[in-house]
Amino acid sequence: MLLITEEGYEALSEEAQKQIEVIDGRVIFCRRGSVEHNIVARRLANGFDAACPGDPCIRVVTDYEMHYKNIRPRTFGFSFRRPDVVVHRCIPPGGTAPGGSRIE
């Protein structure tokens, strides 16, 4: 098991960052999706876009980098994921996300 901190992750090259995700400080190596996988992700994103109400503050994005911290005993508390499709509501800088995370 390979462990990494947020500082260690930030010190990696951009190419190395693209090849991993981190869950509670544990490194997970990720392979690129197959052609079929990418087609499904694109169709999901297109479908979510079409289904979104006219609210300009609801966004559908692909390959979005999500950094978050968990406060759990016996972990580094750092996680980083790159989901294929994300639907989210805009949060202005300095605002608070659901769950109390502050957006900088």
C-alpha cells in the first residue's frame, strides 16, 4: 500500500498526478477508460446537460478534479478523485459548500 499526503501529491509532476487518485491517503493507480467507457461518459454528460433546468449555476463537467479532506482517525485525511461526470451547483469563492467545506 502506497500512502501520500496532500503536500506529497502537490509535489508530483502533472503527468504523475493524472495517473492516480487518492482515497484517505492511499494511492490508487488509474488506467485510462476504454473507448466504450468514454462514449458512455460523454452520453451521460450530454444527457445531464439536456435535463438541467435553465439555472446557469448548475454545471455538468467531465474529468473534474475533486480534492477533499476527511477527518477520520488513522488516515491522512486527504482524498482526490477524478470522476467521469459531475453535476454541481456553483459556489462563489469564499462561499460554503454543502457539509461546511469552505471554497477558496
